[in-house]
Amino acid sequence: MTGWVCGYALRPSPLRLKPVSIAIAALSGFLFAAALSTPALATEYPLTIENCGTTVTFDAPSERVVTIKSTATELLLALGLGEKIVGVGFQDGPVPDEWAPDSELTVLADRVPSQEVVLEAEPDFVYGGWESSFAADGAGTRDSLHALGVATYVAPTACRSEGTLEKLSFEDVFDQIVEMGAIFDVEDRAAQLVAEQRTMLEEVKPASNLTGVWYSSATSTPYVGAGLGGPQMTMEALGIANIFADVADTWTSASWEAIVDQDPDVMILVDAAWNSVAQKITLLNDNPATANMSAVQNERYIIIPFPAAEPGIRSIPATADLARQLQELDL
């Protein structure tokens, strides 16, 4: 929370306050004092949560955390918890400047670290952005880590083992921020972060009567955003009708023929180190079928960096940026 101190010198005034002014001044002073004395939100421990089919209990705020995937790392940094991160794995790109840690984070592995490497960092908590990170050939199963006294958490937006997939919303992103705030006893910070992001989302002005495709990766068989995940959530906020919205999944492998047949107005291109926007545009121009699409011929592209393409703390800033790019296309 931020406080302000007024540095003005007090001088006698010839004016006299009317009785009602005195009453208001007294009331204001009382309310100010009451606000200062109001206790901040605090977590009561032990805290037990249900997370992606697993019951996890925290006896106190975690002090030594390993994060796997950028979504996990960046949420903790956004909550001011960088000093608790003792190691990271599978980071998708640089941390945005606004959340950059005070000191360089220890990289345990370029991909998912092994359980042995994770345990060498002596964590009391492992936070995974992907459910698949918790496997015997990965960071270790959740049961095996719990048996060693290490709590685990899977980003709920990435949980796929809990029966039928449900459509993702920004409320799910907010819920994860709030839950992480409770785990670390920084609920005030979490509430402030959610409020800031809600305001940012409310300022996004959706377009109308536009269709689009979210092209993530691959060449011969394009991997695209389907109807239940982060791409659909973002496209709805932008006012872009996803041509694959009827696919009941978060992502899907499509065909160029299907995309060409729909001839979307806009293409959302994911800029990844292994499949950059430049490579994607070259492919679209060199393929005789896609080269004739209106979006390709008129270069109606809006771009999102891969680390922001996965649901998490970057989702709303990325949506706002995509909205700005969309406005610049002047459709």
C-alpha cells in the first residue's frame, strides 16, 4: 500500500470555521484515523486449498519457491515476492521491466528441471505454470514432492486433469492472483493488482464485425487458438470472432485449407523464439493458398509475444496492447 506525507507548513488563518465545517473536519479526521488503524487483510494458517484435484495445506507463507514457466514466475514478481524465488525453470522470455527482479533469478534448467535439481534448491513450494511439469520425468509428481514436505501448485488456468474443460475467463485469472495472495499472506497486494487489471480491461474497446484466427505455431499444420482457452478469452475482449470458436478445446491443430476458406479479417500472430512472426509472415506470403487471403495481402496482423500468450498475469496488458494494434489497422 502507498502512503503520502504532506510537507506543507501550517500558518494561522484569520478565517473562522463554521460549526458545520468543524463537524466535517472532525469527522474527516476520525475517518482518516480509522483507516490507518484498520488491519490489512491477513491469511489465517493453516490454509488448505483444492488445486487441480490435489489438496494442499500451507502452515505458513512459503519462503523458498521454485517456479516453472514464466506465468508462475511473473505472478510472484508482480506480487512483490521475488526474494522468495530460489530457482526458475522453463522461462519463455525476459521478464517485463515493470516486474523485473532486484537481482538475477537462478535458472535451474532451460526446460522443466528434474526433481533432483528442484530439490537441490531446497524449496518448500513448487509453483508450476503447466500441469505436465509435475511428472516423474520432470520436476517430480505432486505426491512425491508432498511426501518430502514440498507443497505444489498448478496454475488453475492450465489444469486439464479435472474432467471436462471449461471455458476460461478473466475471472479465472483474477482468482489465481487472489489465491496466490492468500498463500503468501499478501492479500492486499493481490487485491490491488486485480483492481488495476480490471480497470485496464474495462478500458479495452472491442471492435465489431471482425473475424480472426490466433496462429500460435507450426507450419504445415497450424496450431491455433480454439474455443475454450486464453486465445478465445482475449479475442472476445477484442471483439474478434474466432473462426475456431466451435472447437471445444483450448488449442487445436487446424489446416490451412480451413483457414483460407474462412478468410479471416485479422490474424493474431504469436512471436516465439522458435517460430517468430517474421517466419510466420514469410510462410503466409510464400504459400500460394494463404498468400491470397485478405489479411495477408493487406498485412492485417496483430502480434503477441509468446510469454504473454499463455493465460496469466500478462493476459490483460497483452489484450490492451492487441487492442491498440487493432485500432492502428483502422479496419
